[in-house]
Amino acid sequence: MKRQNFSTVVILILVSILLCGCGGSHKEKTILEHKHVFPEQKWNRFQEFKHQVDIKDTETLYGISLEVVCTPDIQTDNIPIVFSIYSPGGGEAHTLSTIYLNEKSSFTGDENSSSDRIILHTIYPARSFTEEGTYTLKFYQKVPKYDLIGVKSVKIRMYTVPE
């Protein structure tokens, strides 16, 4: 009888180890992260950013987000972003996404504070890629003014979405 209990405990321990090992593979993994700093705190309308990323897994979902750091006296309520993805086979996908600067859920910190605002904005919460190979990601802001004054930096981040 004691031998049977010992065998059950050993099996439970092995199953627990196996489950813990499998769970670790479903964590979010950063694929791309790059921060663009604007030394003069202005983002020109025609300044676009391009990044290349190699996709080897077409079954995984990927999230893409931008983090914008701006001064509290920025002269706009929102920043329209044109985001494009170019596939290895020549396909293109374009989306217009708007970063709302006054939306409480979109930034960290106190909105009445004199410190910088950090706005987190998701472009794609979960996007699949149909081909393996090198993709080009491109984005730029489309505010009507030539220079958007009050932007300190913008960071792009691409990551795997946990199942």
C-alpha cells in the first residue's frame, strides 16, 4: 500500500514538472524593440521609421505597439499614425491608427502632473503573418503640422502573444 502511494506521488511530481515546463513556452517574447529619440522634442511629419523583422513561425500571433513619451504641453490631442507592413512576397498592409493623448487609459502617470506623459498604444493586439521571411514595418505620424512639438521619443515593440 505504501509503495502505491509513493508511485502516485512520483507520478504527480513528474506531471507537475512537465506542466510547468510547457507553461514556460507560452510567455510573451519580444521580437523587436527600438526607441527613436527626438533631441529637439519634435517629430517631423515626413520622418518615417522602418524596421525589418524575420518571421520564422507563421502560426504564432504577434502584437505590435508604440510607446510615445511627450511633454505635458504638447499642442495636440491626438496623433494619427500610418502603419505599414510589407511582406517578403510583396504584399502590403496599411492601417491608420490614432493615439489619443487625453484618454486616461492610454497613458501612465497623473494627467495634471508637470512631468512627461508615457502613452502606450497598441497597433495590432494579435496579428498573424502568412509567409516566412523578412517583413518591413514602417510608420510615421500624420498630424497636419510639419513638426509635432513636444514628442521626446517613440518606441516600437513587436512581441509574441501568449496563447
